[in-house]
Amino acid sequence: MHVTDVRIRKVTVDGKMKAIVSVTFDDEFVVHDIKIIEGQSGLFIAMPSRKMGEGDFRDIAHPIKSETRNKIQEAIFDAYERMNSQPESEVVNA
């Protein structure tokens, strides 16, 4: 499985969420609404989730292996860095 496209929509409101991302795999499958969030230790990604019950959130889709998560995160952060070097772009392709 390879990341074949990364599309980023920058969040313009001040806050911890910096962007919302869609990632395409093998030109055949896409996951929308991955978030880039700024935490205390730097940026991280949050997979799409749904609110369950009393404030708990459960991931809708997520990688099972940590190696897969790292590949996705690396592709997202690379595209995010390129987007930040070109502030007028709204969409960055991997």
C-alpha cells in the first residue's frame, strides 16, 4: 500500500487544529478528515473519529501497524511543510 495523493485544507481559525487532510492509497482508496493538530510535543495526526456516548471519541478508520501510521504521518507532514513554504496554496499533492 502506497500513499499516492495528499490533499490539505489549512484551518484559518486560531487553535490547535492546523489542517484537515485527505489521503489516497494506491489511487484506489481515500481517507478524509485526518487532522493535523499541534500538541505540547509538536505536530501529530488524528485519524477521523466519531463522538460516542458521553464525550468519548472512537476512530472510524486507522492503521493497525505503527509502521503504516508512520508512513501516513510522514507523507502528510511532508506535504504540510511544502504547503507552508507556499502559503497561497490550498491543495498540495504528494
